Amino acid sequence: MTDLNFIGRVYAAADRNESLVCVGLDPEPEKFPAALQGNPRAIFEFNRRIVDATAAYACCFKPQFAHYAALSAEDQLLDTIRYIHEAHPGIPVILDSKRGDIGNTAEKYAQEAFVRYGADAVTVNPYMGGDTVEAYLKWADRGVVVLCRTSNPGARDFQDLLVDGKRLYRIVAERVAQQWNKSGNCLLVVGATYPQELAEIRAAVGDLPFLVPGIGAQGGDVEAAVKAGRTADGKGLLVNSSRGILYASKGDDFAEAAGVAARTLRDEINRWR
């Protein structure tokens, strides 16, 4: 780790690569090319080639924990994160595990993300309240990415509920910005599929960075998301794409196609920021 905290590191990578692209690493072995089928290290080999092909066009990588744990492939997740840090040391890694639990258990989850896996940031669920997030906030050099207005259709079931005249997602956003972000290491998850809410939350929290899922397979519009969520300096967003980059081709040219997809997304984002 450098002297910069996570947000400093990710913005340094964004400046260096002129990119706000977050490449999601959500392996689905059934979609791998034939050459990797049956390889016991297929997930790591797939990830390694994707990482090498897209690193020049990314500001961060985001492996999704369940895609590894469900396949008993936690060792390949660990090796993937180590590889990114060793081969592309300027690009941070967000471990997308969406943890949320009481204090002593949260401490273990924080150790899992930051010590066992060496992640630069982790996604957390704020539903159980501030004491369950404190364990992550203490790691001032790491990022704490708090679910706020997620990209899925069912987000409206609870996140849109009115509480004292405000939507619940707005209360979460303001709590993070005003109370939890004392070390300047917090981010919010705000989906590209809800650009109106993106703009509302941006107005409420100032320059607090957003992790923005929902581009590509989920149908989010790049122009609308960037215009709604960017900060005055044209930053403030880590725009995630997973399937749209990983499976741009199912052939042996999958890595090259992923690189093209990442570069194309980078350039489209830059057109509007």
C-alpha cells in the first residue's frame, strides 16, 4: 500500500489511464472458451488474461466473492488479487462481498477482505446500522463501498420507502457522507439504471465517489449515468462493467475482445464527462 488511501489510489489510476472503468471479475466457467474447459485453474487463468488485456483501460478491478466461493475457488480469488497487485500495482481491487453483520463478526469480515485477500476496498450492506460498518471504517487506507441505490429492479422495494419525508436511499447517502466518512474512505453504490436518483444523490453528498453498476447487461445508459453522477472535475464515478467486458467473445480471442470492450467503454465515458 502507498501513503494514499483507496480513493487517492483509484483516482491516481483513473488519471494515469484516463479511465473511470471498473472491470468486474465475475467468472462463469461455463462461458469460458473451450481451451480453458477442464483446467482446474481455469478461473485464475481466465482472470489473468482479462486483467492483462484490460488493465490499461481501467481504474480498478472488482471480483465478486460469490462467483468464487460457490465453486470452492477462493484460492483462485486470492491468486487473482495477488496477481493484480504484483503485475499491475497501481490499480486497486474492490472485493464485492456486500457484508453486513454485528460488530465482532464484522471485524472478522474486515479481516477477511483486507488481510486474507488483501483487497483495497470492500462492499458493505448498511441495513444493520452504523456499528456494523465501524469495523471497516477503522481501516482508513481502505475503501468502504456502501450500498445505497442499487441497480436491480427490486431496489424500489425498500430503498424507495419514505422515512420522515425522505427516501431511505437518501438517508443512507447522507449518513455516509456526514457521519461515516470521517477518514475520507467511503463510497456509495448507486446504479446506472436510475439516473434521476444518481443526480439527486450527487447533489446531496457533494464529491463523495460512487461505484456505478448496471452498465451493459443490466441496461444502464452511459451518457445518462455520467451526466447525472459526475463531479465538477469530471470524476466521482467508478463505472462497473462485468459481463459486457468478460464475455465480449466466447472464443479464444476472449482477452483481446475484453480489452476492446474496456477501451470502448472508457472512451464512451470520457465523451460525456
